[in-house]
Amino acid sequence: MPLFTPTQRATWSIWLFGKTKIPILAYCRPKVVEIDDEHCAIRIALRRRTHNHLKSMYFGVLAIGADLAGGFMAMELIRKRKLKISLVFKDFHAEFLKRAEGDVTFTCSQGTAIEAAIQETVATGERVNLPVFVTATVLEQNDIVPVAEMTLTLSVKFRGNEQIPA
């Protein structure tokens, strides 16, 4: 029996990455709700650290959630292939539909497209750009309500033929 479930392992992975590389990630305390090869869902709770003066989720935290939902899925796909691939987001577009006045779940369902971009950069050695769509939702009175739709351009580049040691 595994020590951690896949979502617990993924949450700890984000926390460790945040503590060592990008501290604001750990500060927001994101939790991986679901992750597989096709989609990733990350929840950030609305609390003192993440809300603004209107008691809704702060814009910067919404950006962090979108970054994590798309970026962590790409990182996991790269990790599974054990290749040296750099990834970065080139741009960010958001449409805010409603104030986020509860815990927000960020969902990205583009695992197949991200995997294809990874395969393309490995095959060509060129940088590949892919628009990644993330939806932010809040549970309100037993309904899942979208509060924002974000598009980030994921840019991946193969960095070498050698594999990362296991």
C-alpha cells in the first residue's frame, strides 16, 4: 500500500517546490484535488492569506492558481518522461466573471495537448508554444459557478538528449 495517494504526493511536491523555488506558492497553500494525464484540479482556500479587502480571492492568488493548474500538469508529464525540458508561461489573459467569495478550484483539462507539445519539442528541438485554458470555479449553494477563465501560453523547450536520473 502506498504511503501517499497521488493527490497527496502532488500536493507535497507543490509545497516543496514552493518552499525551495517559489515561496509564494507555499504561502497560498494549494491542494491538488485531482491529477492524471488528462487534467489537473487545484484548490486554494479563501482565507486571510488569500483574500482582498472585499473578502473575495485576491487577483494575484487567482493567477497563482491558474499557473499551478496548467504548469503542474506539464511538470508532471515532463517528470514521467524523465527529460530535460524547460517550461515557462509567456503570457496570461483572464476574464473575471464574478467575485470569488469561496474556495476556488482551478481546472486544466489539456493533458493530451500538453503531451503533444512535449513530444514536438523533443522531436524538433525547437521551442513550442501552446495556449492552456484554465477555469476557476467556486461551489455556491450546491452549484459549481465559474468565476474566471484564464488562458496562459505554455512555452516548452527540449534541453538535451540525456535523461534526468531517476
